[in-house]
Amino acid sequence: MVNYILEVLDKGKTILYPTDTVWGIGCDASNEKAVAKIYEIKQREESKSLIVLVSSLNMLKKYVKVPKKAIELIKETTKPTTIIYTNPKNVAENIINKKDNTLAIRIVKDDFCRKLIKKFRKPIVSTSANISGEVTPKSFSEISQPILSSVDYVVNLRENKISTKSSTILKIDGEDIIVIRE
């Protein structure tokens, strides 16, 4: 299954997959056309950024300069935490927040996601599996038909899992940590 998912991602296509939080719509975060398709599926403006998943701190460092404060947070936190970084590189331009040149990235702890990203060797987009503005589905059964029929591949894993929480989102501004979403 993982090899097939890698093929799908390599071809610039989209997946629906379980993450360490909620079900997500994903693609190769370095492929501009694939990212554009995610915005289209979600009916979301490109000015609203997406979250990107990486498999490790070493991988994270390929895409952003990681401040010391972020490394401390990453090591301390036990729950899924996304951090907004400035000046990302080596990712699709349309995934970067144009207003302040930032990108939200999370190092996943989930085994499936971590292994998938590690084998893919590139970051993967992770945005909740819903049309923009609608309620985030807590389980696979709550994902709407328009989403299911819009993605290129649905990962057949943990369809009975119920997730009640999205990741915490933090932004580091100098020495300050700003909570964007708890």
C-alpha cells in the first residue's frame, strides 16, 4: 500500500489519509499543481495557508531555519503541535503565506505518516478533509462525498478512528510564543 501511495504522490496527485490528528487531504508539498488541486478540492482561497508534515527535525531543517525556541518546543511537546516558521524554502510557492512569508509545519509522531513521509523524502500537505468553512470531520464516516470523490486516492487505514482535536498551532516571534490555535 505505501508504495502505491508514493506513486500517487510522485505523480502530483492527492490523497485522503489519517494523520496524527484528523483525516487529512494531502499531496507533495513541493508540487505547485498538486497544492493548487488541494485548494480547489477544499474550495479555499490560496491566501489561506495549509499545514505541511515532515518526518523529523533533520527533514524540517531542509525547509526552514529552525529557531532554538522551536527545537525546545518540539522536544517538550507530547501532543501534535504545528509551528509557523518564516522564510520557507524548497516547497511550492503557493503553499507559502504571501502576507508574511511563513509556513506552518508539524513533525508527525504517527507511525504511518512518519514512515510514508520518510520514504517519500519530501514534505506532505495536511489539511483537514472538509470543504473550507465546514466542520472538520472527526472520523472517516463524517467526510463528505464531494471530498471523497475529489481526491485521487483514499488510504484504507483506521477508518473507525475518531479524532476530536486538530493540532495546536504556535508561532514563534522572537522570544514570544503566540498561540494561534489551541
